Amino acid sequence: MRTYTRREFIAITTTGAAAAAIAAACGDDGYGGDDKPAATATVEPAGSAATPGSTVDAGADNAAVGLRWFGQSMFVLTSPGGTTVLLDPFNDIGYTVPPPLHTDVATITHEHPDHNTGAPGGTATLYRGLTADGWLDLDETAGDVRIRTVRTYHDDAQGAQRGRNAVFVFETPGIRIAHLGDLGHQLDDEQLTAIGPIDALMIPVGGTFTIDAAGATAVTAALHPKMVFPMHYKTAKAGGALATADAFLEGKTVQRVGSTDLRLTPADIPTALTAYVLDYE
């Protein structure tokens, strides 16, 4: 597998002025520096572009977890108690950059510009999964959401190619969710145990910089969720050298949501693995 420098990564996953701006801000130091926290700051195989203005709200259903996908690996999770968590916010990579989001928490799995915009909109608490020389070992509670991290890598060479990556696990009343960031390898027994039982999995499937469709299918099988949300794949708006989600979805039960938003209760958890394809902004 070819190893890409940060500048090459930006060039093929973004276009135009956005790519140039990010490249200039990040510099061209390869992947060796990607673990250092940054300053806070017409293919349509699966999801499709959504009408602007959709929202996530647990609403009157106090057992519901709200999920909203913006594209790439960026989600907003809203707990049954109304706690809001922003996951892996991106900058201008092709998807619609949302207006300021005022969430209770923001989490960043690793320090690449399509995952680490920071805390847009004045997020109260920001958790960066990586430190200057390792990982943030996190086990904290925000409102009714327990947030944990698990140490992983962005490649299958112990981080030698693309650095480290943190898995975030979110435990809400009734539903447990894992966001794998840019996982680049199969999980070992220690990592599987640390993640623990989950109901829903957010997993990269586009390959090139992460596990590919076959690798994502194997990781999904090892974690045994009932709901899987593919992310970090090629769409009509972004993705560059990534593959589409088609290969990952092949042979699976697929639910095309037809919206950026989804509300889930424990009663909605299917009995067999189902892939949920959300629209993006």
C-alpha cells in the first residue's frame, strides 16, 4: 500500500482553494507530525446530498438517541437526556460546512484536517483522542453519556505510516455506539475487550487511508453490532481516492434512511446486522 504524505492526502481528498488552505496551514511534514494536536480551530453509491436545514432532536421521545451525519466521519449525537456530542468535525473538504454548532462535547479521533476542525460554535468540552506523544485515555461522563477511548492506529504498521487513532465509545441510556475514526487495522483481543459490547458502529469503509470494505466487514463481525453506519467513503461531494461504500454494503441488509438524521430507541435495534446509509450535507 502506498504511503501518502499529508499534502498528498489533502490534495486528493479535497479540491481547489480548500485544499490549498488546509495544506498551507498543516505544512508538509508527512505523517510523523499528525499525532500532535492541532490548534482548535458524480458518484453516489449510498447516501445522497440532503436538503439543508435538517436537525437532530431527541424530542418528546425521551428514550431516543438522535444521530445526524454531515459526511466523511462527522456526526452529531444527541442523547435521550439532551446531551449533544460533535464527532470528528471537518473543515472545507467538499461537504457543506455547517453553521456554528453549540454542542456540549466535541471529540476528535486523530489530527487530520478532515477530522479535527476543533470545537466550532463554542463547544463546552473538547476531547482530543491523541496527545503530543500518545493517546488520551478517557473515561468521563457528560450528562447521560459516558465517553471512553480505546488506543488504535491509523494503519496496519503500529502507526509507522499514518500515526495513531483513538476509538471513541459513547454509552447512552439504552444504546452503545462506537466511532472508529480512521482505523487502519484489525482489532486485537485487548482492543475488542476494551471497546466492549456495542449496539451501533460507525466505521470507515473507503480504504486507501483506512481499512477497506473487506477489512471493515471483518471488524464489524468481530464487534457484533446490530447497526452499522458506513463512513469515510467516496461520494458525489468528496472522497478523492477513497472507494465508494458499495463493496461494504454488498451482501448486507441495508436500510437507506433518506435523511441526514435518524432517531433510535432500544426497541429499534434490529435482531440481525443492518447497515444504515444516511444522506449527507
